Amino acid sequence: MLRQLLSITQTAERLRVRPEYVRQLVAKKRLDFIHGEQLDAAQVERLAQLMEKLRSNGIATLVEITAQEHQEE
């Protein structure tokens, strides 16, 4: 069975983040490039579901603020 692959842009749209943040997720080993700069759609979907849960509980706000602070450094 073939894996469905997503580009960085498609992944960013699914996660509702910027493409730069997708690259940070890869650098932090939270997502893995499969072929070139493509990502496994199933792995992205699992992360998207987790992020939705966190957003609905307000935790993502803290994560986003922390990520923004690191970018400014």
C-alpha cells in the first residue's frame, strides 16, 4: 500500500500553522520527512488531531506564544 505524502505547504495548511513551523517540527523530530521534503499524511493527521485537542483546551495558545518568542531571538 502506498503512503499518501503531503508537501510542507499542505502540511502547514492542515495543521493551521506557517510552513516555517512545519520545518521546526521536523527539526525537533515531531514530524519526519519521508521522501525529499514530503511528509506522511497519516503522521500529519495524528498531529493535527492532537493540536486540535490542545487548541480547544487553550494549551496551544501557550505553545504558539513560546514558539513566537523563540523566533524573535
